[in-house]
Amino acid sequence: MKYLNDYLERLKVERNYSNLTIENYQRDILMFKNFCVERKIDELKLNKYLIWDFLKSLDEQNYRNSSISRILSSLRGYYSYLYEKKIINTNLFLLVENPKKEKKLPNFLNNQEILELLTFDDLSTPVLIRERLIFELLYASGIRVSELCNIKLKDIDLKKMEIRVLGKGSIMRIAYFGSYAKEALEDYLKVRDTFLKNEKNDYLLLNQKGEQMKRQSVEQIVAKRIKKIAFVHHISPHTLRHTFATHLLENGADIRSVQELLGHKQLSTTQVYTHLTNEYKRKEYLDKMIRK
């Protein structure tokens, strides 16, 4: 484990990777290490047959091509580090190609569905007020759940309706929100102190212990509400981000502006949403034609 711990420390100190990214690298690498242990094979003595068997096991477990590519990327980086330190003689993972990308478009909510998700009839407790804020901010600003959890009070400008967000790669950007999210934010700030215990905490979202709310907790809150509303298709917290981008483009927003709002480095990452809106329009047209 020493080599792995040293490598993860390098990612943190030299590459300035986020804790979430480092956790993903660690999980991927440990998966392969455990695979080797189960087969009583030294992980430092790679051979192509071992790698093939590992990839085959991922496929049998129904891992998506995108997940397999991520795992391979993690292992390439780790074994390149081992090669650099002269712990191994060659990095066979450099010879392994990523599987082809799946052409699966992200799902999003239509106007009626997002309205239903954001409508809270009961706001009688601080917990419900906090819950409404979570949904309003995720949809209004398009920020990631991890970014939402890292917002501090000093990052928010209520007057300008702006939030400073620390995105991937520790890149700061400005996210915007509208009047509904502003109202939800003002309501939450009135009751936020009820979550505080004895110690001060600067983070916006607090849990019942007065601590910074974690990503997993937000995901559980979203999943619980989705189950209650009983949407026919699967959605996740990230679906709100997809919905944010899709609705902007549907209403004539410039793709470059959407790219900046989402914090995408590459325009190609944002362009998937243009395919999404085009596909939605096509289905809507065909549906109307069928009903005539």
C-alpha cells in the first residue's frame, strides 16, 4: 500500500486534484489490486493475460465503457508512476486502448417534471426548507453536487444573485441563480442557525450535527424525493445539471455561455446538449405527427 499512498499524495500535492478525484483513483486502483490478490498474482508483475482477464471481468459485471475507460486511466497513471520510480520495468497499461465511447445521451426533465420536483407544499421545518434550497440551486445554477456542498457563506452575493464556485481542477467560476432560488436561499438563511451546534461553521449547507453536508447526503435527499414523486425514468442529482443546460439551449442561450456556466474546459463536452435538444425536438415532432 506504500506505493499507492505515495502516488495518491503526489496527486494531491503536485497535481492539486480534488479529494473526490483522488478517491476515484484510489477505488479504481484498489479494485485491480484486489483482483490480483484473488488470483494470487503479484500486481507488480503485469502480463497482458492478466489485464485481459481483468477487463473481461469488468465487462461481465456490466461496467459501462466510460467507467472502464476511467479505470484504465487510473491504472495507466499509477503504473506510469511505478515505472518512473523504477519499481517496474514497463507499463503494459499504456498498450491497452479504451473501449469505444457509448453514444448515450444524458437524460433531463421536461418543464412539467422540473416544476413538480421544485414544488414544495410543506415548508414547516428547517430540514424541508434546506431540501427545497438544494433542488432550487442545483437547477437554477447548474452546479455539481460536490460544488454545492463546498459553497461557503462568503461565496454568495444575494444582491447580484451570484455564487463563487470552486469547480474541477480548483478553477473558480461564477454561477448565477434566479428569483426562485434567491427566495429559497433567503428562507434557508433565516433557519440555518438551527442546524448549528456549539461550533461555528462557514459552509452554506449543514447537516443535523452542524457539520458541512456531504455529497452522499445530498444524493440521498434527491433520491428520496424522486422516489416520492415516482418519475417513470431514472434521474440523479446530475440530471438537474443536464436539465439546466438543456433548458438554456432550448431557450436560445449561446453554447459558449453554457460552457462557461457549466465550467467545462472543452466545448465538445457541452455540445452533447445540442444533440440532446435536437433529439428531444425530433421525438416531440414525431409524437405530434403520430397523434394527428
